[in-house]
Amino acid sequence: MSTIWKIVVAVIITAIVVGGGVYLWQQPKDIAPEVLKYDNEKYGFSLDLPNEWSDYKVVEEVFVEEILSISFDFRLDDETMFIISVYTKDEFAKIDSNENPIIYNTKIGENNSFVFTAMGSQDNSLTLYPRRQEVSEIVDTFELY
């Protein structure tokens, strides 16, 4: 084989290898997004939050008005994104027996002692709108342990 043909074959092989590598590098990667885990050992539940929520904070509040509840206020930039409320079964039953429904508050689970509800915020700034769209997916990760 002549030198010219060796060079031509080497160039073709190099082009195939480089082109294939670039093609594979540009393909979408099926990598699961990393999540942040919120664990509440006192009440035995957890939630998964997207990495974009790395600056979230939780404010625990106890409400003793007509019905005792403990709320976990998930905040970003000091704006409430959603609230998880915890009621004893007796306190939750008072809500139903008084015909006082929890408006925009959805029951998401219960164990032997507590009933858990979630309520999303309706009034966030435009900058947090993308995060607000993730709330239902976050609440879907609610798990009792």
C-alpha cells in the first residue's frame, strides 16, 4: 500500500473516531437530578426537594386557636412556598365535625397518631414562580417512616 493511501485511511479513521466521540458527548444524559432530603424525626416524615431549593428554611409554628396544629413553613427568600401541617387525630376530627373544611389544604397522609396536610402558597413573587411550580412534585414525595 502506498503512503498516500495510508494517510487517507488514517484521516478517515481519525474522522470517524472524533466524529463518533463528539456525537456521544452531545447526547442527553439520563442522570437523575440530585435532591435534598428534609427529614422530620419528631413526626416521622420526609420530603425530597430539588437542588434549586438549597437555600430553603423551615419555620416550625404551633397554632392553638380553635384547633391545635403544628406547621412547617417551607420558605425561600422569606416567602412561604408551602406548609405541612400536623394534627392529632382528635384535632383533625374537630375540623370535620365542625363542618369547617380546610380550604386549599390537602390531606397527604396519616399514621397512628397524626394527620398530615399540605397547603401551597398562592402569592409568591415572580422570581420564585418556577419554584412554586415544583411544590406539588415535592409534596408527592411526602413519606411517613
